[in-house]
Amino acid sequence: MTQQGQQNHYDIKYLHGYGSQISVKNQRIVLKNGIDVFSEEQETEEFVPTGIPYSRIILGKDGYISNKAIHLLTGNHVFMICIFKQTLLFDLC
């Protein structure tokens, strides 16, 4: 639960929307959130595989993940949950 007046840090990243993806570029994990329909901007984060600040990444139903990203994330103990339908979850650990 989020508490007002306190620093709320959760180590879960939720990527959602059209164009969200987890990929690898120059041996770095690239996390891209979906494209904002109003500003047409896309939030992007890059991390070395051992320096990812998240313990879990949830990828929405319109997302994409590369095989190399799965390999690097699972090798560094980052759990991924991919949502394919409203009620179906696929857990990669």
C-alpha cells in the first residue's frame, strides 16, 4: 500500500501499452514502456545486467521480450511475469 508523506519504493517495474519491450543493446538491458498517446513519447531505461534495480518485471499483453533479455534477466535473478490475456499469467524465473 502507498503511504502518503513517506518514500515509497517498490522494486517492481510494470511495462504496459503498445510498444513496451525488454531487449538487449550493447550488452545492456533496455526497458521501454508503451508509447504515450498524447505526447507520443516512450519512457526508456537502460541497465547493465548486474545493476538492475528491480527484482520483478511485469510485461503487459502488448509487450515484446527478446530471448537474449530473458537469458540475461534470469541469470541475474530478476523474475519476469508476462501477461498474455486478462486471466493468463506466464511466470519466468
